[in-house]
Amino acid sequence: MNKKTPLLVLTSLVLSAGLLSACGSSETSPAAQPSTDKNVHFLYNFSTNSLDPHVDSSYVPLRAGITETLVRLDEDNLTVAPWLAESWESEDGQHWTIDLRDDVTFQNGKPMTGESVKASLERALTESAAIQNALKIDTIEAEGDKLEITTTQPFPEFASELVNPNTAIIDVSEPDIVNKPIGTGPFKLTSFTPGSKLELDRYDEYWDGASPLDSVTFSFNEDANARTLALQSGQVDVVYRPEVESLESLKAIDGMTVESTSTFRVHQLTMNMQRESIKDLNVRRALDALIDRQGIVDTILLGYGESAIGPFLPSLPFAPTYDKSASQSGEEAAVHYLKEAGYTLQNGVMTKDGKPLQLTLLTYSARADLPLIAQVFQSDAKKIGIDVQIRQIDTPEDYMASNRDWDIATYSNLTAPRGDAGYYLNATYHPKGALNFSGSEDPELTAIIDELNLTVDPEKRAELAEKAANYVHDNVLNSFVLHPGTIVAYNGKKIKNWVTTRSEYYMITNKLDVM
């Protein structure tokens, strides 16, 4: 603990200095007065340099209450529910009619119309290849408050894909979408400091009722220690994912509330299927066998999570039931699989054809668990002669999509944010998937996913999802480590109506209030 203290003190001083600096600059304004505003200061764990909602992978505009989508996820029933759209229907799964709300305005006062929604969706399709692949839209026609959308093929789950934050509806006629998007949400952006924070004011004409708050500050800090210290010192009101080791001390603070909820997320070991050693199924089995899942849950997450076998939480209706007794794990099993792959242990080094087994493992610090998982894996691999070199990266999606100089990566993925298995399977394993960082191109798995995309019946969809998940498991296309709980801590004496969602999408809402 003493080794950590200097870092914590330094982080606290830096954070405090930054906040004091911000306060000092505001005091130079002649209009500055002691604030009586009802404000909430929220501290998030991912930063962003762009607020373009159609490409921002941090989904900050939606999470901050600036933008909204046509439909949203009903997390209790795992179905999609109306939001900016009142209703939608299709008789064949290819031709869709969407009726929009007629009482919505953008934060610049302009009415939301069919034409403005069409323009927003078309921009999303232009700006994001991932949205093109996800929505499969061929044509969009607008008339009044109605949209007629035709997809390139029958696509029964089209409506659920509209939950995607990158389909958020904005006024595309505004000049600076990257720094000041104009959405339909309860809060309008007043200032944005890239990589640092957003300042938001209540939008009084919000269609679902104006927020009781006057303003919100939405800050970023990727250091879990710093986030915790900011909450402890009262500099912020709500912290997303505080340091796990600090939770007991946070709970001991009078009035502090700490919430943990299971989410649709999995921490996984992503395999780069384009690397020669990883192409071997037995090597992938060996790496999978080395993962001490329960040990990681107990020591790194301190029990705030559950070990994973597949990508989906066991409680989800489309999650397979795995036979845990059939899985071999541990060093002995890993060595066995490597022998099957032609490796032998020579002078403490796992070797094949005279070459040692060396792996580059990517990780990133924005999710504090992942570098620790990487270190545990590196240590366990060393015991059986595998040399794992850990490389820290900043933006995993950009790096893994653009570079092939790595073998495995710790990555955290939402697997059912639409309440359905289709999103994760399409994004991660379809050859055109936006999150297919492994470079997987498996015709048999692709055929299962394509059939799922054309299937309407829920029971048949669940059956196909299980089939796909079992295929991924049997072929170790990725390894799944654990399902983390989402932890949020906040000042319970001040904050009212905070909800920790399973989808991790809906954070700053018009219901959030202070005492």
C-alpha cells in the first residue's frame, strides 16, 4: 500500500490543480458569481476527442444526454422500446415503416422531421462503414413524420440495430458536428474540451420533460485511482468504475453509495487469426487453458464479476449451457495442447522447429482490469516456457483494426447491448464485422450468422445463437475470461434517481436530480 501512496498523492495533486486552474479562469469573468445551479459532476473512464455521434466509439453524446436514437433497449424485458420513433413495422423484414414522434425539437429549436431524420441516418451511413454493415439500408424515403426504409435483404432485427448509439439523430445542417453536435436529448452542449470534459445545460424544450438539473459536467479520467480520489474529495458527484480496491473504503464514507450490476459485457482474450502460431487450434486451446478465470475474478475484481466460458451471460436466453467438466484447464492441459501442436519444452522454453513461442499481447489502461489480467496471463505463460510481451495501446479499436503486429489482446466487449445475440456475432465474427479484430473468416460460422440475420422466430434465433456461440467455443476463436460487474459510486446525500444500466448506454437522463 505504501508503494501506491506517492502515485495517489501525485494524482490527487494533479487533479486538484487542474480543477483549481479551471476555477481560476472562470473567476476572471466579471459575471462570475457563486453558483446556485443544480449541477451534477459525472466522471467517466473513457475520454474522447470527438463528439461526432456517428463515429464516436465511446458513445459519449448519447451517454451525456445530448443525443437519442429512434429506439432504445428495454433492459428489463430485453426488447426494443420506442424513443424518437413511436412505432415501426414490416411485413417482410425488408420494407419498414417508422412513425416518428411529432413533438420533438433539436436543441437549436428546429423541429425533428422525417427529412431531418433521413439526413441524419444517411450521414451515419456515409461516415461509418460499420453502420452500413449493421443496418443494411438500401433506400430511405421521408414524408412528414414517417420514414419508409428498405434494406438490402430481409433483416428481421433491423429495428434492434437502431439502438446503436452511432445511429443517433442530430441536425446535420449544423457546422461543427465534431465539437458541438445538436441532438434531441435533455442536455445541450455548451463547451467541449477534447480529452477532458463537456459542459452541458438543460434543454428546456425537451420533448420528454425538462430535467430538474440546471447543468451537468461530464468529465473523463482513465486512471481509476484518480477517479476514486476525485469522488472521495468531493470534486465530483458520480464516478463510473472506481478502483475496485477502494470500494470498501468508499462504502465506509457516510452517505456514499456504491452500486454493482451485471452487464452485457465480457472481458476476452482476442486471438489474431492471421498470425501463424494462432492459426493452430491446439495453440489457441493451450492459451485458453492457461487462463485462471476464477482466480482473476477473486483477486483482480475482488468478486465483482463472474467467470466466463462464452461471450454471453449465462442468464441470457440465447446463452449455451456449457459442460464445464469437459473443459481442460491449467498448466498441464496447456502443455498437452502445445505438444499436440508440435511444441516441446527445451531448457525452459516452449519451442517448435527451433523457434521459441513468443507472443505479443495488447492491452489498454482505460479498463483498469485488463492490464492486470494481461500481467497474470504473462506470468502463467512464462511457467510453461511461453514468452509473452505486453504492449500498452491507447485506442484498441483503432490499433487492432489497422495493425496485424500482435498475437492476442485483452479486450472488453458488450455482447448483448441490443438485448439480442445478433449484434455481437455480426460485429465480432462476420467477415464484415466492425469488431472483427481477429480477422475471422470462417464460412461455417458466417453461414450460421447469415441464417440468424434472416430468422424472425425468437426460439429459432436463440437456437442459432447458441449454435454460433458453441462454434466459437469449440474452435476457440476467442477466449472469454469473465463478465465484470459495472460499478458506480456516488454521493448518496446529493444524487437522486441515478440508474446503473446493464447496457451502459443510458447515463445522464432527464430523471437525474439532486437532493
